[in-house]
Amino acid sequence: MKIFQVENRLVATARITQLENNRLLVVREKGGSRAVAVDPIGCKEGDWVIAVGSSAAKDAAGHSKYPSDLTIVGIIDYWDGDETTGAVT
Amino acid sequence: MNIMRVVRDLVTTHRVSGLGAKRLRVLEDAKGNIEVAVDAVGARAGDFVITIAYSSARIATGDPRITTDLTIGGIIDDWDETRWHGPARAET
């Protein structure tokens, strides 16, 4: 699992039906690389979250046929973005 | 999943049967890297799209037998160049 910070919601009206009506969020890793994740729990902007990839992402999003490669599985109660590297400038 | 932009259509008449008759698009990411994806929604050149990778890409096409590793899963309603590159873009 990886730690991400939620940047903002993503609206995509034209989408494949398999994605259903789940929320999609733009998340950013501490290093700066950005990704899009399925949000089955309801995160706010600025939340630090943990997300799973590979086949666990499908199950975490609801069922094994769900086409997700990154799904948020938890909101971290307390996380200081600077605490491990100390240099997010 | 990632945010990418459609560059243009891609026509390959001669292809493996595993790709079926799926439409292909050339995409670029924020750094300018080029990728090819199966288009399951009907995106046009210039559209910002969400791409689904790995084995989920096969489910996203609607037929898990399709041999792809990248599929367009949706067209983003509201996205632009400045947000795409973000404040972290610091090329020298």
C-alpha cells in the first residue's frame, strides 16, 4: 500500500459503465507523482490516505470485476506530511 | 489510474486477434511520454481522460479477453493544462 494526499475530486460524466457511480479522486504521492484513485469510503481534500494497487484494488472497490488499478482503503487519522522526509518544498 | 491527453487516433489494420476491433488512441502524459490505449468511451483528440492500467484495463474494455494493458475509462469534464502540470512542474 502507498500513502497519498487527496488533491481534489474528478468529474468524468462520460465514463465506462463498469466504473459505476463511484467517486474518483486525484491523489498525489509525497514525491509529487499524481494518480487517480477510486474512493469507496468518502475522503475530503487534503486527507492523507492509504491506497492499494493490483488485484486488491478491484476487490477493495467492490467486486473482482471492477476495473480499478488504484483504490483508497483508509483515511489516516494523523499524518504530518513532512514527518518522514522533512523536505516538501 | 492516471490522467492523460488524447493526441490522435491510431489505425492498425494488421493486428493480433486478441485486440479485436477495439479503437486505439495515442495518449500523452503530463511529462510528454507517449502511450497507446484501447478507447472504450469514444474520446477525441485533445480530451483529458482517465486511463486504467494493468489487468483492470482488460475488464474496462468490456471484454476481459482483450489483450490490452491500458484502457481509457472516462473523459474528464473539467481539467486544463495548468492543473495538469501542477505546481510541481519545475523543468530547467
